[in-house]
Amino acid sequence: MYGWMMGGMGAWWIIWLIVPLLIIAVVIVLVVTLSRRGPSAGSGPVQQGRPSPRDILDERYARGEIDHDEYARRRDELGRSGS
């Protein structure tokens, strides 16, 4: 006696249950995917792999392993060999 025109929900309750769950699932997948990608391309340089010879030289100078004269000589040598 009660059809969908008379206030019966029919199968619509399933749709109203599934749609919010799908939306929540999509949001979770987006958050996980974006968090695993790491920094975006516009956020600055990202070192991949081994550091460059100049980076190694800068680190050695910063740690005090070489003095300024040695640093300048090797930096100039790296500049000549890189061009």
C-alpha cells in the first residue's frame, strides 16, 4: 500500500549510506597520496642521490677540515673542471 510516492524509502537508504562513505574514502586516499609524494616541485631544491663535489667541499670547509686557502684552491679547480 505504501509505495515510493507515499513516503516509503525503498532502496534510497542504501545510496544515502554509500555516498558519504565514498566521499570519506576519496578524501582519505587524497590525503595519503599527497602526504607520500613529499615536497612539491616549487618548494626548493631537493637533493636526490649523492651530494655534488661542491657540496662536499662546502661541508668540509664548514667542519674545519680544510682552511680557507685550501677551500679557495679546490673551489677554483672545481669551477675550471665543471666548464
